[in-house]
Amino acid sequence: MLIDLATRLKQAIGIVQKQDIQPIAKQFLDLQGLDLQGLDSQIRLGDDCAAIPDKAGGYLLLAAEGLLPSLVETEPWFAGWSAVMVNVSDIYAMGGRPTAIVDTIWSTSPDQSAPLLAGMQAASKAYNVPIVGGHTNAHSPYAALSVAILGRATHLITSFDAQSGDRLLVAFNDRGQLHPSYPFWNAATTAEPAQLREDLALLPRLAESGLCNAGKDISMGGIVGTLLMLLETSGCGATLDVDAIPRPAGVSLEQWLVCFPSYGFLLSVRPEKVEAVQTQFHQRDLVCEVVGEIDSTHQLVLRSDRAGHSQPQERSVVFWDFCEQELTGFSAARMRL
């Protein structure tokens, strides 16, 4: 039943861990309004990247990601690749193009660092984004990896600009396979590098052509967790039609709703622009379908009309109510205070 699915999704680690951001959000939102060393005091917090107005025009995009310690320990090459991949995705998700990467590696020895570096190097070449510096410590009692990235954008896709009446689109590459140990759909490591780059280049083209200005890349919170973050920062609600969500063959709905798809985006698009946006993805043999609608309720409602829901109250469930509960703490209401 839908209510059972909603209960399990709320317990998914990718969604639970987003709530760890709340005390950090509060601390940094307290700095809003300060002109920090000449930076624009209106830089909004809580997006995939910080968008910093550039005197030369457009925006500098700055982001960073840390990797799961268990992934760094057990699959270091893949962790290195993933560290580059997720940062590159963050830049493109905001309508930008990546410029360069720096990394921070902690390991017990140079030998332990080697596969991490090899994975990063392979992804750097595949995405054509150079690694230009960082920090290395080979005398640590543990292994850890984080990567930061710089990019540029002329027009933005942001988490703050979803509007009531927008259609929700999910776009992803269904040519991949599930990771055996993590909620991860790998459509990246075996793909042709040119394909990876050209597929990602769709996002800045959408922004620059005015077809889309709101959305996020689908993170480790999956479709549901990513949608919650988009709604929180935009101050909106939405209905998500779980029956309409496409997914790869052999992957259950529940798995897909909390899966990181390696190439995946959740876009909030004006109704008259939906067909044009879909065409951009379909022309590259990528999945792009309407899965819901933005509204002004401040709630995320899950809906399913499949057979088996005999009563109207069984066909929809309030999954999250932002009037009662924050997710990350980077809410539109807080940013207006």
C-alpha cells in the first residue's frame, strides 16, 4: 500500500541523513545579510553549488562533496571516480560548465591513496575536467576523500525558482546497472566519455535557451529526497505521481525512488515548455517524463491510482509537510527572515 511505501521511504538513509544538515543550515543562515569580504550578501544557500556573481558576467559556481567512508575503504577506485562525477553533475545541474577540481585525500599510506587517485584521474579524463591541486596526507589513521569543483554559468538552474503550476520532469540514463552494495545506478563508468559530456551539456543549453530555470541533480536522497530539497528551498509543495515514474528494467519502484542514478535530474518546468525540454533529452536517447506538479501547499503528496487502492484516501498520502517539519533547514521561509 502507498502508506507503507511512504513509511519505508521516510526511513531511507539518504533522506534521514539530509536532516543532519539542519544545525549547519541554521548556523550559516545566521550569516545571511553580511557582506563577507566583498561577496554579494544575497548569495542564496542550500543549492547544489554556491552561485557567486562574477564581475566578468554570469556566475562562478563552487561546490564540494565528501565520499562515504565505507566506499572509500572497500572500493577506492570507484570512490575516486564518484568523487569527480558527483561534483561535475552539481555544476551541470545548475546550468554551468566545470572548470577545475581540487581534492583532499587522507590515507594510511601512499599505496592506499593510489586507487583513489586512479579513479579520480579516470573520471577527470572522461569528463574533461582537470584536477589542479589539493591536499594529501598519507599518515592518517583512516582513509577519507573529498573533492571541490569550480565552474561557470551564464544562466542558472536553481533550487529556489520552482513555481506553482510547474510540471515535474525526471530525466535519466537507463543504460546502466545497479551497484551490488549501494543504492547506485551506474550509467557512467562504462559509458563513452563523449556521450557523458554531451549528455551533461544539455543542462546549460536548457538554462541558456530559457527552457528551464529550476531543478536539481538527483542526489543520494533519490528522487523523493531530491524533490524534498527542491520544495524546501523554493517554498512550494508538489504531488508526485509514483505510477508515472519511469525506471530501468529489473529495478523496483522503491529501489528507484531512493537511488542515486549517476546521471539524473529533477526539473521544474513551465507547462508550455515541457515538450521542448523532453525533446532535448529524447533526442539523445535519454529518459525524460512528467511525474508530478508543483503547487503552493508546502506539502509533498505521493499519489498512486494503480489497482489495489480501492478507497480515495488510499490513493494519496502526505509524505512531508514543511509547515510541521524541515528537511535540511535551508527553507525559503528561513532565508527571508
